Amino acid sequence: MAAYRADDDYDYLFKMVLIGDSGVGKSNLLSRFTRNEFSLESKSTIGVEFATRSVRVDDKIVKAQIWDTAGQERYRAITSAYYRGAVGALLVFDVTRHVTFENVERWLKELRDHTDSNIVIMLVGNKADLRHLRAVSTEDATAFAEREGTFFMETSALESLNVENAFTEVLTQIYHIASRKVLDVDSRLLFCLIENRIK
């Protein structure tokens, strides 16, 4: 799947959100995917930031508008506006901090309370490069993802491991849902036209 750079030329625009506790690496995942940058000195996000990137899926250009929110509790008042219109989400935890994995369930509930049931969710275990500090096993995270019907991938924004894959997999799944909906509408329309002609 080739990256595509022209910002004004796209077939689909999808809103994605990044959620999870503070300090799990959401902002670095975003900057790695959209600008191929990583900062060891990254500050906590205040409020909301967003960035865009376009990728090619099948023969279409899909533009992702990715929103990154502060994980701290004091910014929780922004949630409903933040989630509105989102069709994809990366739910991020830090594989070296078990508490961030424990909180995934609460984040998932909040996400599902505020979004459409079709939302594509990727559970992301970030900081996979810190192998010696791992506190959450791949098996536990995989089991959780399977139970909750989400995708799962381990990433490292530092090493650029699976970052591209995590975002593009979500965008590809969203695209397939969106294009199926278009096909459904088209086929219903065609059926109505045929039916009216018969009458």
C-alpha cells in the first residue's frame, strides 16, 4: 500500500481518534505515521491535536484525519465532541505499564458509548521496543482483543515498528465498510428503478 502525499486529492475522508491513558505514546504514534517523526521529549498533549495523512487503498485515495487527545482525566469533558463522526480508533496502552492495559476496558466502553457500532477499533500495545520492561503479555492483549472483537497490534513509535500497519489496517477496514454501504445504497436504488419500470 503506497503512501500518497497530495492533500487536496482524495476519494474518502475518515476521522480516526487516538485514545488511551496519558503517556502511552499516542502523540508519537501520530507524528510517526503523519510526519515520520519521533520525539523523546514529547510533552503531554493539552486538549486536542489532529493531523492528516492520505494512503492508497485498492485504487482509492483515503485521507485520514486523526485526532489525538490528552489522556489525563481533567480533559475528559471534551469526549462527545471528540468522538463525533469518528469511524476508526486506535486504543493505545503501554506494554511496560500494566495499569494502562487495565484501563483499556474503560476507554473501550467510553468509545462505544459515543460512536457508531460500525467503528473499527485497533487495540495497540505501544513501546514494544522496551522488551526487558514488558508488563503485558502479547497473549493477554490478543485474548482481550478477540473477546472484544477488535483488531490488535504491537507497535513501537521509536523503532517505527507496525505504526504504518496499525493505521493503514484500520483505514482499509473502514474503507471496506464504507464501500459496502455505497454498494448497498446503489443496489437498493437500482432495485427501486427496476421495480418502478416493471410497474
